[in-house]
Amino acid sequence: MLYSGASGRVMNMENERQSGSGAGLQFRVLKEDYFNIIYMGLTFPSLRPILKNPPAHECLALAAAWDNVPVGLAITRITSDDSAELLSIFIDPKSRGRGIGSALISENERILLGAGVRKIEVNISGGHRNFEMLKNFVSGRGFGDMKSSMVMGKFQRDRIHEMKWVDRYTLPPGFEATAWAGQSEAERDQIIAESTPQGQEPVGSAAAWPYSEPELHEPLTSLLLRKEGKIMGWIVCHRIQPELIRYTHLYVKEEFQQFGLLIPLFAQALQLHRESGPERGIFAIRQTNDGFMNFFRKRLAPHLTSFSESLVFTKQLSEKE
């Protein structure tokens, strides 16, 4: 069973089905099962916790096997009553060229359609090393309506010295930034409650879950925003390579966003990076964040070593699919 968070409906799905595209290819809907671990290597590290119990995360995890050997995996999150987002699709390199990817996409859409989904989106990072291949793959399977969803920027540590605004943007009186590692258990519970309004860890979106990828957590530039000792926001970073910090999550409570706290908090993290951080940094900004996009164009873009766009492709599903 897969539960849609938007409506609470229950969607019954068959567990296993033989593919009509060729003997030896089978599909399995993964549910709560210890043996799902055999598919862990077929998706991103940040998505692997989903496989412990996909329905609990409102996700369809569809596995492909060839003669009972795992060869592919698609993970899709149900985002509303009739919409879904394809989070990941991967085919084992040794099994490519057999049409498994196309068959997996088709089976995934057939199941989603039966569950009432009528629109599916996929987000592809412009900085992905296989961007053109992925773009051609989804475009060739009916995904269109391409639009930009976010921009991603990379910079060198020595470029931070050129960003004069980093030292000019300071927190207003009464606010301070402290080390993320200094939070108490009660404060951790508070952060979890604010990050997960439905009481469930949103695995698969590092930007929405500040405790994701704990093994990569970067203590140097991860900070808590406090006012009179109480937590009002945070910035969380990850060391995704020995010489690369990812600025993953920047958050300020909605009632305090009018005070212009996001940029000063980001600036404090950049100061720490400049003083003793690794050689490079990377971040992403959603195109819907107009204020931060304006800041990006004026204050960040001139000092970046590179930047790229992330694109969203949309497909309308129908019974004839």
C-alpha cells in the first residue's frame, strides 16, 4: 500500500509483474522489507533510507530484475492527489542497451496512472555529468514543458575575499549565530518538528531535512540562528568532497524573514569558510525565491567560477500511455 499525503487515500498495487518487453525482466514494487537492501546501490545515498519502507515516505519504489538479478530502480514521490515527482531512475551499467530503462519508465507510469496520478515531473541538474543523456532520455519518453527550477553556483575560497558584502551584512541586534553542534536534545526536537510538519522525516530532499547525510555534515559552516537563546533558523552544510562544501539548507522562521536574516546568516558561514574552510563551495537557489535570486545576480554571480540551471520536465499521463 502507498499512502498519498495529500488526500490520505490508499493505493493498492500488485507486488510483482513480468515485463511484456522481454523474457527475464520482472518488476517489483518495494514495500517494507529487509531485503530491499539489495537495491541500495541503484540510487543516491540521500534516497537510500526510503527503501527501508517506501510507502511510509509516500514513495513508489519500483525495482527491475533480470533473471532475479537487480538491474534497475525508479523512485517516485506522490506530491499531491494527482501529481508525482520522479526522484531517481538508475540502470546498472552492465545491463544498459536492453531497453530496461524505457520499460521501467513505462511500468512506473502504468502503476502511477492506476493510482490516480495524472502528472509526473523530473528535475535534472544542469551540472550533472550526464545532463545531455538524461535530458534526451526523458524527452524521448514524452516529458516536455521544460522550465528552469533552480540555479547552482560554484566558487573558490579565495573568491570570498572579493565579496565585500560578506563583512557588511551583519545580524540585527538581539540575534546571534552559534555552532550547529551546540544544540540540545530539546532543540533538536524543535528543529525536527519545524522541518517535518507531518511528523515524518522527508528523506530524499536534503534541503528539506537538516539532519540528512549525517556522515557528510560540515561543522565549520553549519550554524544556528538564535534570538534570546531560542532557535529562529539555521544554515546546514555538507562536506561532499575533501575540498568541497555544499551549502545545503538555509532557513529562517517565516515570522522573522522580514528582518532580512537569511543573507547575514549566509555571510557568517562564508566568513568561516574564508578563514579555514576547503578550497571550494557550492550552493543552489530555487527560481521561485525572487529575493534571493536578485541577491544572487547582484552579489554572488560576479564571483562564481561556474553556475548552471536545474531543469524540470513535465509529462501528462493518460490511459493511452
